Amino acid sequence: MGYPQPLRLRGAEVEQAHVAAFLSEGYAVIRGLFSPDEVAKIAAASDQLYAEGIGHGRSFRHGNLFYNVAESAAGEPLVRMVQWPSYHQPVLDRVRLDRRIAAILEPLIGPNLKQIINQVHWKAPGSLGDFAWHQDSRSRRPASAYRNLADSYVQTGLAIDPHGPESGGMRFIPRSHLRGDLGMDCSKKALGTPLQDEALEAVGLSGADAIDLMLEPGDVALWSPYLVHGSGSNRSNHKRRFYINGYVRAGDCDRGEWAFRGGRAVPLGPIPALVHYEELRERPEPHYV
């Protein structure tokens, strides 16, 4: 199956609405971007990844491809996320390069884009999937490689399952992106740390302003790297799956894999690009972490 060609979304009002929302609120939602049939294929691909992670039994890396495997309360392996599955999972690879994604991103950050985030998250019932309040900008390291964060980076999240408070969905602090880097405390890893309003109060924000991101399968959310966000515990009876892809205007980033040139999809090459794994060149071989 080949890579799709560029496409413009129909209707200037749709485009203007999501651009205006993103710029003013720090996030936007595109409803029903992927059909139920497409979501079913994406879900099956993510289940394949999960089974691979369980098979490893612990965290495993092969270049940029990384399985984050924790231990459940029962002492069994629990896959929390897989980074860069697109190197070997064709369905997920096609999704990240979908022409509809390019059309949504172009009015925000242009047609020439690299990708720095490609990961599937699973949030199991319980607390291991909590994600503390944070800004994605704090993870853009080294800072010299990531420029103009406010207007050249967009994070996208595709809901594979219903996404809301019951399933431990994301929570946003609207308009917090307008204040830039707040220097939030990063002494603890955000993944696995519960939401605490004290972290918001320390930077002059309030938990009372938080909103729940409500998504149905096939919906796509966009958010700014400066938007303060987090997520709570999954109180449902199923794992909540979420597919995240982060894009950047190519001229403003020295790292990442090319995604689109002139709006056209760029397939992954034979040699992985440096993204976040600093030892990519020194230790590219498969190994357990």
C-alpha cells in the first residue's frame, strides 16, 4: 500500500475553527477524522504491539523503537507505551503520514515537517498510567535542537478508545500555553505520578480551570507544547489506547524523522534519525533496558 497524496480539508470554516481554537486555547479537536473501520485496524495494530511488549516481559529497545514495560500490582508485565512503532508496524506508519493529518497541520506549521513523537499509550485500570501536570516543552532536549516552540510544534493524539474522565483521559489548562515555559518542577517523571494541584499553584495556575478532553474513537486532538496538561487514573474496566504523533516545522528542529515535504509523505529511511535516544549511534542493537 502506497503513501497517500496531499489533501486539503473541505470547508474553510473547519480549517479556520481548529486554527483559531489552537491559537487561542492551546488545543483543538477534529471530530471523526478516522472512520470506525480505520480505527478498528489501528486498534488491531496497537494490540499487536501490546502483545510484543508482553512477550518481552520488560522494557526493550531497538534503536528508537522502545517498549516501556512496567510491573502490575499482580507482578505481571504491563505495557505502558511503545515509542516509534512505525519502524515496523505498517498500519501505524500510514496513520502518522496520513494526508488528513498533513492538511490539519499545514495552516499551523506549514508543509515541511519532521516528526519527533510517535508512540502508542495504554492506560490500564489503576494508577500506573497517571501523568502529572506538565508541559511537553520541558522534554525538548537539548534545547538548542528545538527552536521556536510556541509556533512551530504541534502534538496530535488519536483516540482509539473512548477518552474521558472515566478512562483516565487527558486534562488541559486552557490558555496556559500563552505564558510560555513555566519552569514546572520536573524532578519526578510525569509518567506514573498522580495529578497534584500544588504543581499548578506553584506556577500561578489553578486546578479549577482544568477541562477534560472528551474524545470518541477516531477523533484527533491537537495541543501546544506549552499547554499544561496531565491525566488521572483509569476507572473503567478496559485499557485506554491513545496514539500520539508530534510534528515540527523542519527548519526549527535539528532532530526527528522527516514526515512531510511540500505536504507529501516521506517514508522512513533505512538509517534511523536521532530523536530522543542519545545512544542511537553507539548502541543501536536490540537490548533490554
